[in-house]
Amino acid sequence: MSGADPPAFESKNRIGVARPGDYATLVHRDEARGRAMATPSRTLFWMIVSLMVAPPVLGETRIDEASLPVGSYAITTRLELPHLERWAIDKTTTICLSGHAAGGHIPIPVLSENNPYAACTAANLAIDHGKLDYDVLCPGRGSAKAHATYLLGADHFAGRVAMVMGGKNMTMVEVQHAHRIGDCNSARRDTTTEF
């Protein structure tokens, strides 16, 4: 060992010589590690920024309204209750559908009697390859809610609306089968209800 060399240290874990450049090497490693740690921080920052920008977009669903049923339709409905499917009665109603779903408008209404969905709105509308899905949301805590699924055709549609009344634990299903019978401004207009 020469007089210029620092003393060698021996231990169970390390045998080596401390040199002036060793400290600089550790500092550079820490700086590199700091840059690596900044990447997740930046990622988190941009995720938060994107989530702050996204809520207006997430609440609105863009759909092709040209795919929605328009005109006067004869809709046959049946309300199915759990364990009472055999006793369901079919009812046919003629209504006029506008084909609009903007602003929370329900494109195909729930037609069962005594339902609380008249003041409710549609959300999460989606049309994919002739399949229409949307949720029916009512104002207030513990209020009624529903999920509607329809298969759309050129002049007909069929669907199911799973309904849960406010504060209840039972799901009722309204089954709908409809066919187009004409335009809303036809002579049969006086017997129809417009939606």
C-alpha cells in the first residue's frame, strides 16, 4: 500500500477501497433514480388532469340518432314479475316515437301502468350494431331505476326493461315487441301518445 492510497476496509459485506470518485458515483445514481421517480409522478399528474377534463365527456354518450325508431309504432308489452311469468298479460299500445335521445330524453318509454319513470332521464345511451342500451335514472335518493336493452330493426324492435322500484329489492321486467305502422302525422294520430 502506498501513502497516497486510502486504507482498505474489510467487512463481511464489503471489501474495497474508498476513493474520491465513489461518492460522485453514488450521487449520479441517486440523481438517475430521482429522474426515474419523476416519471410516475408525471404520469399521475397527467392522469389527474385528464380525469378533470373527462367528466363532461363521460356523462354524455354520442349515439347515431338516425338508428333510433321514428314514427308510429304498435308496441305489445308484458310485465313479468319474478316467479309469475305465466300470469303476465300482453297489452298493445300505439305510440309516436320521435327518435330523439338528446338531453336525457328516453328514446323508448316504459309503458307499464303506474310506473314512476315519467320524470326520469336516460343516461349511458349506446347503439352498437343494432343494439340499443341505456339506463333510466330518476331524481332523488333511493328512487326507481331501470336498464333497457333493445334490438333495433328497420321497421321493428324488441326489448327488455329491467326495473327496480324505489326502495325495493325486486326486479320487474317489461318485455316489448313493436312494429312500425306509419308516420306520426297519419290519420291514426288521435289514438296515439307522443314520446
